[in-house]
Amino acid sequence: MSSLQKSLETILDQMVELQEKKVLKVACDVHPNLTPEDIRNPQDFPDLYLDPVFNYEDGILTGYLSARTAFRNEVKKISDAESE
């Protein structure tokens, strides 16, 4: 993996980590004492699931997770192609 790829992966990891913290904070504003595991299943908490701020921040997190997955898949494809 090149240094650019490592830097991009680090940035994506940091974005995900910060957004996970933000989503948990927003969730705890609605429901104190929620855990990171709880917010992976927001449908279990109807008032959380219906909160527009939570849904917005959770949507951003989903986008970051998708981007990171796509990036990792692309790096793997390039790596596999180079090793052939």
C-alpha cells in the first residue's frame, strides 16, 4: 500500500471515528445511557429512530462507512492486479 493510500485510509478512519462519537452524543441527548451497540439498532428506540438530527448524523456516518469500504475494495483490486 502506498503512502498516499495509507494517508487516505487514516483520514477515512478518523472521519468514521469522529462521526461515530457525534452520532452517540446526539443519541444520548435523546436517550441518556445509550451505548454504541444500542445506536446500531435505532429502531429499538422509536423516539431516537424518529429524531431528524440523529437520522441526519447517522446518515453521514453511513456515507463515511460506505466510502471507506469502497476505498478498501479498490485498494484490494489494485493490489490483486499488481500481484498477477
